[in-house]
Amino acid sequence: MKTRFVLPLVVFGLLVVMFYFALVQIGKGEYNPRDIPSPLVGRPAPSFILPTVADPGVELDDAAFAEHPVSLFNVWASWCTACRQEHPFLMELARQGAVAIYGLNYKDQRADARQWLSRFGDPYLASAFDAEGRVGIDWGVYGVPETFVVDRAGRVRHKHIGPLTRKVWDEKIMPLLATIRAEES
Amino acid sequence: MRRVVLILALLAPLAASHASIDAFPFDDPAKEQRYRRLSEELRCLVCQNQSLADSNAELALDLRRKVYEQVQAGKGDGEIVDYMVARYGDFVLYRPPVRPRTWLLWFGPLLLLLTGSVVLFRFVRHRNAEAVAEAGELSAAERARLAALLRDDDGGRE
């Protein structure tokens, strides 16, 4: 075969391999080209103070993260259908006491949020009520649901975009928790 | 004439397409200019192929409001852009910055064009050379005919 035919064939072959690999990753849900990496990872969590969903007279602020070795900060809303998907798993996590879970109720109505929690269950130690989404902007929230992993020092360690699943938990979050716990000792 | 009128009528909505969807009041036209320009330089993270100015997404509205508030508060363009990048990363810049990570994005097309041109050039030259080689040598009779033709041409030009 003439060499000048081999080169385009090789390039084509490489492209096929690349595209196949990318498509498989997308199919498995492990790669989403639309995901935006967060510049907050490795940096201190943005400070905030908001009324809670349950009681407007009670406030939740970022000092809460200092009370636990690791916390999840889960962005949710009653109008978000994908949040229904991850909810059973969050309930399981809360039942196991694996990690402290705080909620950021994003651009919602208080009544709707409370109804949603009473209907489906409340896995949160507390949910901050971010009616206008301003705290969301500080955290770089661009979709719902999103989940942040925050350590005791108040540093963001990881951001997960989309519903939190057992698979993501086992593969990405658990190892991170182990690392954080090891740092503490 | 009717066709001209029809075309103009169909094109008329384009003039309106730059009208802002929001009604953010500005006292200072300079500030309004800056707001518009910043809205065009920042990306909507939901409709990721649109700028904040073009997008109808709710997040785009929220972010435009944020830009408006900061412009009104007297923040500089650089400050506002830094604010957004600190929260959303480089991707929020509609025009990607030129960094080593984006060199391929910026210079890739030019590289491809140059490579393609070189390949095309060499291919054409090679093919021409082959065509000439295949044609083979001229026979003696053909050479005589060629000479006669050339001489005739010269004569004709007088």
C-alpha cells in the first residue's frame, strides 16, 4: 500500500478510537461535555447567611461546616425533577449517618419547598432558603441539582453536577471522605 | 418592487433582535454601554453557545442583573469579569482566553488550513508530474508537428 494512503487511514483510525471512547464515557454517564469544572474546588467555601426553609426565624451560615468532619451541601428545589431522582439516595445517606447533609433550596417558594420535604422526606440537617439565587451565584451554581463536598476547615473539596448516585458516591466521594478523615488524624 | 418590499418586511425583525429583554434602568448612558458590552462578553452557562445578552435562560437573567448591579455600584469591567470567573471559571468568558490550554482551539484551524494546503499542493504537483510522465515522450512526427505549430503561431502574431 502506498504510504500516502496509509497516513490518512491511520489518522482516521485514531479518530474512530477517540470518538468511540468519548461516546462510551458519555453513555456511562461518566463524561458530560457540558459540565463546567468549579474554580471553588480547593478554595474556601463562599460565606453566606440565609434563613432556613423550615423556620425563617432560624438562620444557616457557613459556620455549620465546622461542626462536622465532612459535609455535603446539596443544591435542590421543589421544581427540579432530577432532584427527585437523587432524593432516595440522600435519604439513605442521612439514615446511615455517613455524612452531614445541608441543603441550599435554590430559587424556590418556601411553601413548595416545605411541602416537598414533608412529602418525600427531609435528609437535611437544615436547608438554607435562597429565594433569589444570590448565594447560588456565589457558589457558581448553574443548574440543579448540584452537590458540594466541604471539609471542617470550610474548604470545598469536590463539586458534583447532576443527581448524586450510589455509583458516584462509591467511586468519587467515598475515596475523598477517606482522604479527608486521614487528614484529620 | 413587490419582492423588494417583501424582503425588507422579512428582514425588519432583525432590527429588533438587539432589543434587551430586561428593563434595567440606567441614568448614565456610559454605564448602559458597559453593561451591554459585558453581557455580550460573558457566556450563558445554561445555553452554553449564547452570551448572557442573547440567552433567555433564568440564570442568564440573574447574571445580567448581577452585572447591572455591579456596573451601577461603580465596579470596573475587569472587576466584574473577575467576579464571574472566580465563581464559574474561564468558561464564563464568551471569548476564550488565549492560554496554553486553549492554543489548540485558537490556532488549530489555522494549522489545519496550512497543513491541508501543503498536502493539496503536493498532491496536485505529484499528479501533474505523473500526468506528464504518463503522456510519455513525443515521437519524431509529433515533435515536427509541434515545431510547425509554434512557428505558425509566431507568424500569425505579426
